[in-house]
Amino acid sequence: MRILMFGRGVIATIYGQAFQQAGHDVDHYVRPGRAAEYGDHVDLDVVDGRRGLLGRRSTSSYRTTLRESVHPDDGHDLVVLSVVHHRLREAAAFLAPRIGDATVVVLGNVWEEPVDAIAPIPADQVVFGFPGAGGGFSDDGVLHGGVLRSVTLAAPASGPDRRGLEARLAFRQAGFVVRDQRDMRGWLWLHFVLDAGMFSAGVQHGGLTTMIGDRRALREAFLTSRELLPVLEARGVDLSLHRTATVPARFPRTTGTMLALATRLVPIARASLAAHDDPDAAEPRAVIDDTLRTAGDLGIATPRLQRFGSSR
């Protein structure tokens, strides 16, 4: 399978390497001029959840094929699009006339109506999902992070479909377990408000890195997410379909204590926070701002998020 990764960020690099190791032909689209800046390889230091019960640290060098242009006749079967949520519309508009009939897997946060966020790419060409990976680049260009064994993809509305089968095949061949999510719209929005809680606590405490092992800070994060659940309900999300995913927000004290312990003892849990040391990064700011804006439009009070957001 020929796969195009949009960009050479954390998610694109981690999964791009996994696809390449599985035998796929992988390209990375980068902005003009970036190929020379990036060079022909990336060094990775990643806790890999596909290896061992709790994940195993793996260091490697990933030789990349970088492209500064994309054309419909390039022959890509699959395009993986993972960008910060406030750049998704722009990226989708760029790709739409350039990728032909390729299946597009959108991995990451979405806060708009998902179909609107990826227009003008046809909705039946897209599979929404969420990565089980994260991390960041150090000053010397090394990618430090972690990747879970599982990845979440939207379950087809009515039986198997070609797009979903192609996406699942690529991830499974790379050693990942695919978790089907029947209410992907609600699941994405729920994950977004969980992120809003985490990022607001990160703003308060100086970054997610400082929250490793800190049960009080993690409890604060989940308390903030709990006050955002009414925002989801007002947007039409049936939270009864997501009982497991809402556990952190429904039981913030217990979950905060458990996650604090996990981030101290479990390498892959620690890696998920360790790279996020900048509370003023663009994505945390945008997640908080957009959540506050939506809550305000719906007339729902969010005093905790408002307080943490206003401290930036």
C-alpha cells in the first residue's frame, strides 16, 4: 500500500515508521523548503506499547521520504491526516484536489461537526479516528514519546466498507489493535473536553510534564472536564454510550490518584505527559479557547475552565 502522511510531526512520524516497517511505501508531505531543513531521517526514542505488557523503550532511526508537492496521479492509496484541530479545515482544503480517490484517515482532535471540519473532502472518503500516540521533539531533533498498541477508528455505519477496511488493514499490518467506535462524533468531542481539562491544569501548573505523579493536579484536570460534560450533552452527545471514557470526569479523585501512580510507574503513561512542557503552546491555548467559546454560546457556565484559562 502506498501511504501519504500529512506532515512530519509526532503522530505522522511514529505511525509512518510503523507503516514503513510493515512493508508499506510511505511518503511525508512537508511544506516547500522543509525537506532540506528536516533531512532524510528522524531519530526516535519511543515507548512502544506493541512490545511487552507495559510497553518497551525503543530507539531507532527512521529514514523518511519527504515530498513538497502532492498530485492526484501520485497513486497514494491511503492518506493519514493528523494536525491540530484549528488547522484541520485548512489541511483538508489543501488535500482535497490533490489526493484523487485515496482513503483519508483523520487522526486527532475535532471540535467542529466532523464532516464540516474536513470539507471539501467527500465524507464517504474519510475515516475518522484517534491516535494512541504522543510526544515531542527535543532541541536536537530527537522524537521522544510513546505509542499504545491500540488505535481508535470510527465503526462503519452499516457493515464493512472499503475505506474502513483499507484503514484497518494498514494499522493491523503494522501491529496495532483497532478499536471500533460507533459514536465517533461524541467520542471525539468527549476526548476534546478531557484534553481541555488536562491543558487547563497544565497552564496552572507549568505544563503537563510537571503533572507526572501529581494526583492533585490530575484531579483538578478531571474536575474541570466534569464541568464540561453538560456542554457535550447540549451538543447532542449521549454520554450513556461512553461510560468508560467518562470515568475520569465522573470520578476525578480516584482517577487522578490512579493516573498519578501510573505516570510514575508505567513508562508509556509517563511518556504521554513528559514531552508537553510548554503550557503556552498553540494547541493547549486553542483547545481551551474553543471550549470556552462553545460553552459560552450554549449559555453553560464553566468557572473552573474560565479561571484556569484566564491565568494564561
